[in-house]
Amino acid sequence: MVRKFDALNYALLFILTAIFILPLLYVLFLSLSDSFLIANGTFQFLPIGINFKAYSVIFQYDAVWTGYRNSILYAASGTLLTLVLCSLPGYVLSVHEFRHKRLFTVFFSITMFFSGGIIPTFLVISNLGLLDSIWSIIIIPALSAWNIILFRTNFKQIPCSLTESAKMDGAGHFWIFARIVAPLSKPVFAVLSIFSIVGFWNSYFTALLYLSSPEKQPLMILLRKLVIVGNVRGETESIIVQFGQTISGLGMERAMKAAVIICSILPIVMVYPFMQKYLAKGIMIGAIRG
């Protein structure tokens, strides 16, 4: 019975892995294939006429490098701000002598189910003078009630004897948080860092709403313009026209779209191996204690 259960698990994992991996391999092989063979329908799945023309073309344009720079800036600064703004309230809510922690926990939880909406949020950002600035991209997602509760749950699992002994030695809450709580909570910091980096890197809707200057837009805006150019006309046509002046043809257009997709997901894929040792422990944060 156990062997059958294990076999079923392996089969399901294999199917899920194939569902996730095969589309990525298809896009990768498409970006590496010859544009003429793509245009005439020869390409099906495996790469044919392997070359890097699509990558050499897209990296000739400053918009790609500018998008990379902006995405890295937004992801790095947004993740740092998220960890600071969410870990500190999480620690306060985990302190036993704080009398109103239940009230504030309920207050933060309510914001998980109700939001102000797009238009009121846009008006707030506009009235604060944050339009077309980095703060409009990172400040809204940085203070997350879900992350605060995860931090609080993790901090409550730290033995009280450690913090109490530090208080008896005259340590304050900032010292306890920096020297005891934070070092013992590396898994939760690592996991939420990954989630935050992925969220900021893949986010394009907030940039679409709040950023009007092309030199401040992240890579995902450029990716959106390229991928949906077949359905949306206007400003996106200028990008394809620029690319088409270098190497024309429908096949190269498809190859370049695939190349931009690969370039946009590659940095995120490279982050996971460095955080792998924390994922198994940190992913169970909220399942231990409420």
C-alpha cells in the first residue's frame, strides 16, 4: 500500500513538473531557433538552427538595459523595505507585555480582506506627490498584513527564556530584536525575501498606473509591450518597428519575444538556489501556530 502511494506521488510530481517545465523549455528553444525556420512553421518544440540572434538584437537597445536596472532597483529596495516594515510590527505583536496586540492583529487582518480600490489608491498616491517615482512602486506592497502576521507567528515560537534573560541583563527591545530574534528567524526572512523579490520583479500593473516616464519603467512593462503587440496597437508598434528595422520577419519577432521572456525570468530562477536551504523550514511558518 505504501509503495502504491509513493508511486502515485511520484507520478503526480512528474506530471506537475512537466506542466511547469515544458512551457519554459518551449520558450527557451524558440528563442534559440533560426527565425526563418520559425516563420515557415518548421519549428515545433526542439531547437533548430541554434543561434543567439534574438538575444543579440534585444540587448542592442537601451530600453532592455534600463528595464533591467529599474527592475533590480525596485525589487531590491522594495524587498528591504518590506522586511523592515513588516518585521518590526510583527515583533511588537509577539511581545507578551504589549496589551493591545490582539486589537492590532485584528486591525491588520481586516486589511487583508478589504482594500481601498484602484482609484482611491491612485488619488492618494497622486495627492502625496509620489506619481512617477520609485516610492509609488515599492511603498504600497511593502506594508503587507499577511507578512506581518507571518513574522508575528514565527517570533512567538522563540523561547521566552531567551528574551527574558536579555531583559534582566538590561537589554532593550531593539537590541533583543537585532541580536536574538532576527538571527533566530533567518528562515522566515529568507522565504519572505523570495516572495517579495518575485512579487516586485513580476509586477507591472502598478508601474503601468503610476509611472509615466519610459526611463523609469521596469522590464515587465517592456515585456508586456512586446508580448501583446499582436493584440494592442499604438505605442507598442514602435518597438516592433525598431526591432524589425534590424532583422525583419515574423520568425524573428517571435524569437525576440521568447528571448525577452527568458531574460526576464532568468534572474529570479537564479535566486532560488541560494535560498533553498531555508525554504523547507520557512514554508511551514504559518502552519505551526496561529
